[in-house]
Amino acid sequence: MEQFQITIPPQYVQQVQQTALFKRPDSPEFEGRMHEIQRVMRDDFDKLPLITEVIAPTGTGKSYAFAFPTLKAKQERQVQRKALLVLPTNVLIDELYEAFSAMFTELKIVKATKETLDKMEAKGSYKRWQAISEMAETADIMITNPDILNYAMLGGYDKHIFKDSKLSGGNTYWHFLKNFQYIIYDEFHLYREEQIASIFTMIELRECFINDSARFFFVTATPEEEITHFLTERNYRYQSISECLSSSPTMEAKLPAVFTRLEETVTQSPEESRCIHGELTIEFVLSDSVGEVLTYKEEELKAQKEQDIRSLLILNSLVDIQRLYFQYKPSWQNTHRLSEVSGYFDEGYQQADIIFSTSKSEVGANFGVDYTIMQSGFDYRSFLQRFGRTARGEMKGKIVIFFLKQREEKKQFNKLKKLFSVQEEWGYNSFTKTVKSVLQKPEFYTNKISPFMGQYLYAVYHNAGRYNYDTREYIRNRIIEMDMPDIQRGQFKFFQIINASIVHLGKGGYARQWQEWWEKYLDSYLSFRGSSLHISIKDMERNGQIFSYSKEWVLRNKAITDILEGQAPDGRDLFVVEGLREKQDNELLYESDTIPSVGAMQNRFFERKHKSNQRMRKQLFLGALKNIENGNEGIDSFYDKQEELLEKLEGLAPFFTEKRLNIIGVQGSDGLSVIF
């Protein structure tokens, strides 16, 4: 086992002379000095350009800035400024909703998530979209997630109302967007390529279809240089924030394509500042296994309670978390309160001394921990979120970051060891920049987002034709006029060619199967999360509690002791589980309806290795096309057309991500669990 150590001194965010009234959910109202981002949003909002990147670490109070333009407009009886706040997880949405509802009592704050729509009994596409539209029209600030916006943009809510003008009532997606004068994407560093592609597709289409303009804000914890490069390539002009603030207010109906960067000043000086985290000791560890790390740090971890310090363990694998939790619980439970906080089971953390968690803890709740053992994460964004969980406020803290001796992680550890060897103390920004240089893949924006934008544009255009025929030609003409990179336009045209080739096949028989496949493939763009089948389980290790979780994870990892037919809350089978499998020997077979399988039904089935690995998914897709080609033995002209189509479809293989796999069935090799 190798290790090295550095320190990060306490970090402070500078305050300005201007003040505002603040109120947290559990405290009285108080007058406090503002931070620069808060001041700019309140006093200089009209000077900001079309797009502003807001950079502020966790704990700087940037979220409070989001409401100031709306609040000031209302208090001073100015032209209405309504805000749409978009956050990547419902946990964050719930937290911000509670904070805003407590602090901004003059404003009507609403949140739109699956849970809130269910509570409103908004069932079905029409009622759900009607509820969302009404919230947008009546609220001052609406908080939602990117999934709902993407689903709406691509016509997901139109499926059952597209032919009835009485139902649609003109409440299109663009009508919905017109309600808001500014749109904020918070925690933007958490967004993945397809989400970013969807967001910028929406911005470009909004600018095309809506005559008045809106301002867009991308809020990140660290500078995202890729955003600057991406916008510059798309002919957006950069203007420094000082230039923006020294100019006259921008009141044009349509803002020019200009972007700026508004960065909070983080310093190591306590003068005129507020502390956002205390001194941090960072220990990097290279280890053979997760268990070895916990054994190495067991006494140090247990000793934190003596100092009234709460601790957090964050691992990549839910299996590792559950195995370690039940391994240590018998010997620790008399002296330490342990809690599991994961997507599988959430015991709550408020009373815990040691929290065992997965990536669920990367966003949302402030656990109040000052000692953390964390796996390095899935990528730089994952790392950054885990790192930000510790020593908020003025408390000192320690973070143990471990890498496993696998090829890639070992290389990352060695690179970081070399980079950090030049000095022992590092500022927060220089620390995160150094880690980012090692953990973030360089092609993140440049190679992926523009092609995905072309695909999303086509999906919007195509679905308008399916559900809203009178606007399809208008959308097509506006897309033709749009200024976009060749790679984006190329993907849009490529999808048009595929669609035309499928239409050219004719009707009935295999031609109809191709049409059905293409519609399902395009529907996969409606969601960012990919498909996941859930089953109801009764966990005997947790006192027989019943809840729902991913079917594939349960089949692969849990010991299933019984299946109670029809006894789940939804009337389906209830799986009784107790503990983990001794071995992960239950091989899974998946079925998907977005893999081409016309005349070759075997194509629909694949193994787990194809699901999680991009190279294997590409091979799976190309193999499916080959299987269809091998069966292409007819003399009818259809088969000539199909062969031409198969050649074109090879161009989809590089973009056949896990989100394109619409899984409709999972079967375990133990034979217990075929559910479709």
C-alpha cells in the first residue's frame, strides 16, 4: 500500500458591502453582507449577456443569488422576471425548494418532479403537461429537473394529445418556455454529454422560435474551460464580466450571442470574508482492495467519535458498501451508530456516527461530516462532489482518497503523486485543477456534444411530425436557417437519410418492423437515464421492509430465498432476499427492442458485458446488422433496399450508448426470474 499527503488551508469567500435579508429554514431572518455573485444578480442583472457561466465552490451561497432578480422586480414593481431553475437530482430540488420557500416568502415557489406530479394526481400525458404548464404560468420561480424538460422538448407529453387541439390548447413546449425570463442550470459540472447536448439544443431552438430573449446561467463548482471552447466554436463571442458590468443595461428583445464568466472570489484570507471550509488534510492511498483500506483506517475511523466528529465512507459499489456495513455492524454497533445511505436503502444520517454510502451522497444533503474515506469516483465530476461533502463551514477535516491497483486507477494515482510532490500545501482552486487534469477525459465536449445535438435536433423535428403535424415544416425551415457546426448538421442530415431509407422500404411485413424499431430508437432520446426494470423486494436483513430496486442488480447480487406470487404492492411478484450472494455467479441475459432485429430476433438478447462497455456495445450493434445481412437472401427489391439501409445504420454504432438500450427484459441464469 502506497500513500502521500497534502493540506489545503481554510478557504474564504469574499463579501461585498451591500447587504440583503437572509433566512434559513431553521433560523430567524437576519441581515448579512452579500457575495459578489448575489450582488450582481440583484443589482446588475440587465447588464448580463445571453449566457453566463457562474463559478462558485460549494458553500458560497450561490443558490440564494438565483432568486434576487425575481425578488427585486417584484419589490420594485418592475417588469416581471420569472425564473426556471434546473437541478440534476430531485434531492437537490427538494432542498432548494425548502430553502427558497423559507427565505423568499414574497415569491411563489413551485417544484415539478415525478413525485409532486403524482401527489397532484396528474395522471397521463395530458394532465401532467397541463399541471406543469399551469405551474409555469402562476409561479415566480419554478424548480425542476432536466429530464422533464427534455421529455417535453422531444414530444413525450404529446403522445396522447397530438390530434386534439382542445386538449393541447396551444400549450406547447415553446409556450412553456416563454414564461421565463431567465433559466439557471445549477450544478452544471454534474451534467453528462447527452444532457448538455439537450440543453444547448433547447437554447438554440428557443432563440429560433421565440421572439423575446431569455438569459441562461450555467452554475459550476469549478471553471469549465470546455464551455468556453464549446461556445467559441459555435460563434458565441466572449466578453469579460468587467466589460459587461461597465456597459449599459441590455434591454434588447433578442440578446446577441455573447457569453461571460462570473466567478466568486475564493481566498485564504479571513478579511472581509466568510469561511466556506476549514483546513483539510488530504491523504491519497493506493490499495489492493476496498477492504484493505478500511482495515488500514479502522482505528482512525473509530476514533473520530471521541472528538464528536461524524464520518462518511463513500464507495463506487453498492455491493462493497453492504458487505462492509454488515461485516462491521456486529462489532461496532455497541459503540458507534452506523447508517446505510444508498439508492437501495436509506436509513437516514442525522443520528449516525459513521455513514456508509454510495454515489447517492455525492449531491444533496449536508451530512455534517469532517472525516471522509472516499473512493476516487467514476470521473472528475464524481470526485469533486464527493470531495465537497467534508468540513463545510469553519471545521477542520480529513479526507482519505483511495485508488485501487487496477491499471487505470494506478496510473491516475501515480500521476497525482508526481504532480502534488512539488509542494505540501495547495489552494482549493489549484488542487481541483490538478485533479481535473488527471481524471477528466479530454474529449468530453469536443467529440461528443455537437454530434449529439444534431441527433437531438432531428428527434425534436421527427416527433413534431408524429404528434404536431402543422408545425413540422416550420421547424424544418428554422433548423435549415440555424448556424451550426458541420458535425452537428451532418448528424441531423444523417438521421434524415436513415428515416427516408426506412420509409422507402414500403409498408407491411419487415418494412413495418423497421419503422417500429426506428420509432423506439428515437424514443430512447426522451430519457437521460437509460432504461431500468424495477422489482419489489422484501429484505429480511432489514426487518422485512418492502421496497423497489433495480431488477438486474437484485438478481445479480442478492440471495433470493423466495418469490411470493402477486404479493408486491403493485400486484406483481414479491422477491424475498436475505444478504448478498456468496458469488456473483448469476449471469444475466438482457432483452432490448432498440437493437436492430428485423428477421433476426436473436439480436435482441445480450449479456451484461455489452451493457456497460462502449466498445462492446458498438460490436453488439454492428453484429446485429451483420446477422440481418446474413439472412438477407430474398430476391424481392425489398432486400436490396434493406442492404442499403444496413450500410447506413453502421454510422449509428459509435453513438450506441447505454441510454440507447431500451431494456424490456432481464433473465437470470438461475432460472428464477424471467420477467418481461
